[in-house]
Amino acid sequence: MQISFESLETPALTKAHLADLLFEQIGLNKRESKDMVDAFFDLMVDNLIAGDDVKISGFGNFQIRTKAARPGRNPRTGELIPIDARRVATFHASHKLKALIQGDAVDDEGVETVGR
């Protein structure tokens, strides 16, 4: 199934745009489209909060990383400010996505077929 993104009015792909694309190109009604997009992102968020990785084949991995407390510095005043320990979400693009962004062709197994 091929989904076209040419109908986007802005350069950012939003949840509302995703729901509209599901409505226009898949045939779901607008309420189902919105609910499906919301459910997808709620599931991702819930898994990340629980500390689980979210892996989307051909796209990339979202992970939670725990950063230790460290000393920081106010760049304007030079004053030392402690930065608390925290959890952050990170994203690592798949090799397939990286190759597509670079304009290289990729086969079904994610192996580059151009630019080697």
C-alpha cells in the first residue's frame, strides 16, 4: 500500500495530517482515523514511560535513557547550576531510513543497492 503525502499544506506531518491521510487514502471515517492515530501514539508513550523500547521496522527505535546528574553552567552569567538526573527519550533511525534520506535505494531486507 502506497500513501501519498502531496496533500500536506505545511512541511510538518502532524497527527491531524496522519488522520486525514487515513481518511482520504485508506477509507476510514474521520473519527476512526483520529482514534487510530491517537491510539498508536498513546501506545508508544505508554511503552516509553514503562521503560520499554519502541521499535518500528524500517523506521527506527525510540528508547528511554537515564542521564545522571551533572554540573551545568549558566552561559550568560557563568554561574554553576546543578542539572538533576532525568530520563530522556532518544530516537535512532534505522539503516533503511538513513539510506532513503541519503537518496540511496534500499531492497526489502534494508540493504543499500546504490552507493556502495
